[in-house]
Amino acid sequence: MRAPTNGPDVAAGDVLLAVENVSLSFGGVRAVSDVSFDIRKGEIRAIIGPNGAGKTSMLNVINGFYHPQEGRITFKGQTRPKMRPYEAADGGIARTFQNVALFRGMTALDNIMAGRSLKMNKSFFWQLLRYGPAMQEEVEHRARVEEIIDFLKIQEIRRIPVGRLPYGLQKRVELGRALAMEPELLLLDEPMAGMNLEEKEDMSRFILDVNDHYGTTIALIEHDMGVVMDLSDRVVVLDHGEKIADGTPDEIKSNQAVIDAYLGVAH
Amino acid sequence: MLYREAGQFKTDYASDQAIFPILQDRIGLAVILAVAILLPFANNDFLTNAVMIPFMIFTLAAIGLNLLTGYTGLLSLGTGAFMGVGAYACYKLTSIFPNVNILIWVLCSGFFAAAVGTVFGLPSLRIKGFYLAIATLAAQFFLEWCFIRVSWLYNYNISGAIEVPQRTLFGIIVTGPRATAETRYYIVLGFLVLMTWAASNVVHGRIGRSWMAVRDMDIAAELMGIRLLPTKLLAFAVSSFYCGVAGALMVFLWYGGAEPTVFNINQSFTILFMIIIGGLGSLLGAYLGAALIFILPIVLRFAPEVLGLHIHAATVEHITYITTGVLIIFFLIAEPAGLARLWQVGKQKLRVWPFPY
Ligand SMILES: Nc1ncnc2c1ncn2[C@@H]1O[C@H](COP(=O)(O)OP(=O)(O)OP(=O)(O)O)[C@@H](O)[C@H]1O
Ligand SMILES: [Mg+2]
């Protein structure tokens, strides 16, 4: 299904983000222990593992929401013990959440517009007047947001407060909000959870298109093995907070440790 | 005329981003504005002085609180105190610099309230919800204490109250006992219209979106690069600015004088009720809430007289309380999201009428 970007060119790609020996615990619970892996520019990197394996915690470490007790994170050549949310956002890391974290009271349009907050900088004074530079900025960004709305085919629901949308559409709006940040690295936490087959296919299409057209690097957590195998260039497998495998989808499919820990478990 | 948007196509994003994209809405707004401007010609002092001026001042304060509580999701019980800061600041400023135009001081008093509000907003980074409400309650009590104890604030008046001096604008008396109701009405109307317009601009732009983002899901907002503390503090500042101006207007253009009790916790609760009933996170809601809580009891009080019923004054008072209470409960049950939401749902129905969807 996925040919062009697979292969040696990606394998040789520059590292966009690397985590080294990262450990994170909450009180006594060790959510991530001594995990290292990297994400290369332009690839789709899947993170898989059974429930509670530490996948979401890993994403939270990457965009600075959790601060690991040990380890280092290198993003765009800069190494630090932890990321900070603002730093991550400013550096081009966007994110969707396992349990949709939209701004429920706002319309789909406003949610996606909010994704452009960092790129908008006209002063409070102009905002007060909603005139001149502020209006110009608003219109410019609206045009970009409309492109995203067209791309995700959500024109009809623009003006609806997202709290009233069905789950599948909420997931789509959330992707739109992340895309509005024009990220270099997009973190997707189970973007297809709770979707029917058709919705899953749509979402897969969007993810591939984002990766192909915009060259956005993607880290993807997903439980559906079919989807993971189809979409991803490389897969890292976590179990009980530890990394148990790392490699191409084919390597992962035949890895005994993975089969024991994960594929053997019925979901 | 039918309420339809058919045929009104937007050809660019600027007009689609307009705050009232539908023509009928703009016409309605123009009519309301015209009525408001012509109202004093009805020559009814009671209407201008005892109904409209206070209504508009309450609305302004309600808009202020709504920016903080409705839009940014930060519950505050310090509204009364922030209004008080505006009133006392205005009083001190005009006492010290009597020659500077009073309207400039009214506006400046907003900045004092904004500064105080920002300081008391600092805990909002760490605490939310009821706990933040308690922190603002501390602001309320502390400031109230200042209004009573710091006699410098009321120029060492024996009574402990402030009395509004006479001030003029282009030779017209605007404050003090000799200012006419019409003059004061137009000034308050001017403040309300301009500040509603400004608030509407802010909430529809980047800043408004970041406020609502923080309200709805602060974690996601933070991970999108919206800095929580500056965003929350700006909400406190702008909100307190509005409350401060409302407080200054209240004393200078309505009461003509005030004791510290005007700015007590009851005032905070009154404004809070207004935005809850009117609609959190809606500017229209501030208007509707202020109307329901302030104007409705007045109407009810006069209803028996107009209807020719002779009821004892005390009884009328009781009936007014009961009816207001019942209506508030009724509206809250009918639409917990407030009157503004009720209005929107009605408009949506009208738009698609006669079809149910
Ligand atoms: N904020 C937190 N406080 C305490 N424990 C946490 C917190 N976040 C995660 N954990 C714990 O860390 C472990 C890993 O959780 P995490 O959510 O990262 O798993 P996951 O791989 O995303 O699982 P799932 O597939 O169910 O989403 C779990 O044991 C969880 O209980
Ligand atoms: Mg998870």
C-alpha cells in the first residue's frame, strides 16, 4: 500500500528527535524505563504496545508535558534533559490526544484557528479595534485554516461547537487543529480509536497525505495492527515501560518478544 | 421581513469573519441603537435615571466578569471590590487633579482596577474553580477593608463615604447633583457601546480564542503554545478594567456618592448571577442577565399599579421577590446555558422555519 517513502532513503534520513535512556515514574509507578529511540525526518514512526505500556507517557515526555527523571531528549540537534510545552510547540511539535482534547465550547473553525495562535502576533491594541493589521492577520490565517478544512472535508461543520459533533468528526477536527500549527513533528495518540472501518480508512488517508504532501514527520500510537503495518516506516514496541523491539513493520511482525507481549494478546 | 441568510453570499473571509454576518442582525442592532439614542426624548426621568443608567452600568460590569468567568473559565467573587477600586481611583484622581476631564479619569480608573485585578489574578496559575473563587474572595474582603479603613481613599470624610464633586465637559455639567439625567445617560451609553464593541472585537480574535482555549482544555492550549499565565492575567486585567470603569460610572454618574458597602460581596454575587442567567461566555448574555435581574423586578413592582390592582406596597415587594426567583429558576431549567443560548436556539429555529430542521 505504501511504497515511495519506504526504503533506504528514509532509513538514512536525518534524526529529527531522539530520546535517550528516558525514565519516568509517578511515585512508585514506573511508566517509562530506560527507553531510547529516534524519529527520522519525514518518516511515520509507530509506537505500539499493550495497554499501560507507557506510549502516551512517552508522547507527553516528547512535548514537555511530563518531565522525565532520567535521560535526554534531542530535538533538531539540541539536547536537553526535558522539553517544555511552549518550547515544544514553538519548535514545531503538535499533538492530538487519546481522549479528544478539543476546546468543546468553541466551533470547529475556532478550534483550528486556535491552532495558529503561535503564528499570530498582532498586538492587543489592534485586537481591540479588530481592524488594520489585526483583521489582515485574521483573514490571512483564516485562508490557511480553510485549506485545512477543505483537506479534511469538514466544511459543513465549521460553525458547530465541537462538543456537539460525533466522535469521529471530533478526531478529525483535532487533527486539523494540530495541522494548523504547521508542525514539523506530529504526535498522534490513537487517532483511530473508536472509529468504524470507513472512518479509519479516511483517517489513514489523511495521515499518509499529511506525510507525503507536507513532509510532516509523524509519531503514531495505534492499536490496530493492520493500520500500523500499512502506515508506518518503522515501529518501536513498548511493554511495561520498556522498549522490547524496534524495526521495520516486517521485522516487528516476526519478532518473538513482540508476539509474546503484544500480538499474542487478544484485543 | 423573514430571518434568512439566503442570497447573502460572502465573497471574502473578511466579511465572513464579521461579527454580525447576517444582514437582519445588523438591522436589528441599528434599530436598538437608534432607540437607545432617542430614549431620553421620551422625557421620562425615571426611565433614564432609575432604569436605564443602572442597567447599562450593571451590563458593563457583567461584561467584565463574563470575560473572566465566562470566556476564560476563571471564577471570581471579587467583582464588587474591583468595581470599588475603579470608583475610589476615580474619586482620588479627580480630587487631586480636578482640572483634568472627569471622563478621562473614569477611563484611567479602569487601569487601576486592571492593575489590582492582575495582582489578585496571580494565584490563578496554580488554582482553579472554587479554590480560585476563594482566593478572589480574599481580594474582595481585603479591598473592602481598605475602602473602610484607609480614610485617605475618601479624603478623610467623617461619614466614610465619597461624595461626587461637580465636573463639567465642554461647559455641560456631567457629574454631581446638578447633572441632568439625559447627560449622564448619554455618557454611560457611550461607554457601554464603545466597550461592548471593543470586548466583542477581542473575544472574536486571537486573544478571545486563547481565553476560551484555556477555559475548555488548558493542557491542550498549553501544548499549542498558548502561555497560561499571561493569558489568564490578561483576562484578569481586561475584566477588572471593565469592572473598574463600571464602578466609577456607578458612583459618578448614577449614585452621586457611595459608601463602601456598595462594593461588598453582594455586589459580586449580583453580577455573577447576571452572567450565569444571561449566559456564560456571551456578551449578549451580559445584557440579558442584567435586564432580568435588574429591570424585571422594577417592571414587576409597577405591574399591579398599571393593571389597576390595589395591593399593599409591602405585598407587592414580596410578590416581586417571589416572581423574580421563580422566573430565574424557570429560565435556568429551560436553558441552563443561559438566556443568550435560548435566544440563539430561537434564532436558529427561525432561520429554518417552517421546517423543523
Ligand atoms: N499522570 C499520571 N499519574 C500516575 N500514573 C500515570 C500517569 N500517567 C500515566 N501513568 C501510568 O503510567 C503507565 C503508562 O501509562 P500510559 O498512559 O503511558 O500507557 P499507554 O501505553 O498509553 O496505555 P493505553 O494503551 O491504555 O493508552 C500506566 O501504568 C499509568 O497508570
Ligand atoms: Mg495511551
